[in-house]
Amino acid sequence: MYSLHCYPMWGNSKYPQQPSIEEEEQKNSEFTVIWEKLIEQWNPNDSKLVKCARSMTKYGPIPTSLRAEAWFVISGAAELLKNNIGLYEKLYSSESDKSDLIEKDLPRTWGAHPSFHTRKGSQHCLRRILTAYSNFDPSLGYCQGMNYIAGFLLHIFKGNNEQQAFWTFVVILRQVRSIFIDGLPGFHKLVHYFRKLCGHHLPKLHSQWESLGIDVYKLILTPWFHSLFSYPCLDISHTARIWDLFLIHDFSICVKIAFTIIASNERKLS
């Protein structure tokens, strides 16, 4: 029996810093079992389950075989699908006033990545998800960056659970909507926050950037936050790890990670 109301058992000194192959395999097996139980028993109102899930993401990534299901269930997307049976089909079957914009972005979304480029029907799935969302939230509709987020979801969901990917996409956009709406108020707030943050913690780097005459913060933060780190130049495993934390915790994780990347590369960026 595995208790889901406690931190993972390998978070203490049971395992040495460099476990043997057998111990590592046992750890991974236990890790997978606990995630399976979390998904099976998930209840967002159970504070102990929520605490356990958040603790698990700190010890390692969600197992690849369970990642899509974990995101779908724990994010709340499964509940949305349950309450909106048949809606996705109606949404993508309806005409969208954003169709032209979506069509322009389809070929360049993960187009160079073999797993997306060669998977049969991937662009059709992406078109349906983006069209459906533009009809689901017409005041936002569609803008660049959303295509990478939806494309990355399709990559994780392996294209076999398109409807689940869509409702997970809806959950994600609810958290970051202000980054994409007209005027980009959420994004400009982030840029202002990072400018103050770096000015305080990385004053030399901040001064150098400010002296360049261009908004370096916007140049760096635009691809990160408008794609939620799924822009193709990033390593897929890193993006998946970030999303594990983002979907189990909240968007503040992305902000912390972005600052950590800047801070850890201060010398290279100066």
C-alpha cells in the first residue's frame, strides 16, 4: 500500500545520493505507482492529495507514460470535458473569423520537429484545437504563441487524445489569458516586474541592458511567455518539466524559472 497523504518516501535518507541501479529502478517504480494512485484518486478539494502532488513534482518529472493523463486530470481539464460533452466537436466545426491567421501559423508550428512534422494529421488536429478555442473564447480568439502551446500539448498527448488536449489548452489559457488579450496587459506587467526584479538582484546586468537602447526584457520574455517555454528552440524535456510544475502548482512557477534562467546566465548575458 502507498500512502498518498505524505511526501515521497525517497525524500529522506533511505536512498544514498548515488543509488545503485536496483535502487534507482525501485525508486522509479514507486514514483510511477504513486502518480497512478494520485490520478486515480484525484480530488482538488483534498488538501493532502494536492500537497502530495506538489511534493512529487519537486522530486522529479511526472513519468512520461502518465504525463498527459496527469495534466488532464489534475489541471481540471477532465472535469471540463465531463461537463461539456460534445462541445468540442461543435466548436471546431463552426466557422472562425480567425481562420486566416490560424492557417498562416500552422506550417511553422513545430514544423521542423520530426515527431510533429511526420505524425499523420498533426496539423489537422492543431487546426481543430485552435479553431475550437477561437470560437470558445471569441473575445480572445487567436494570436501567435497559442499555436506553440497547443502544438506542444498535441506532442505530449501523442495526437490520440485531441479532445483532452483541447480542454487542457482551455485550462492553460485561463491562467495566462491576460498575456494574450488585446494590449497584452499581462505581458507588459511581467516585463515591468522583471525590470524591477533584475534591477534589484542583478543591477549590473540591468544597467547594461538599459543602456542598449532596446527593450531587452521584451526580446527575452516574449518567446518564453507567449509560448510558455514551448518555442521550438527549447529542449522538449525541459519544457515538459516546466509544465509539470506549472500545471500542478501555478503560473508563478514560470516566472520563477524565467528569472532563474536569467540569473544563472548573468555572465553570458552581460
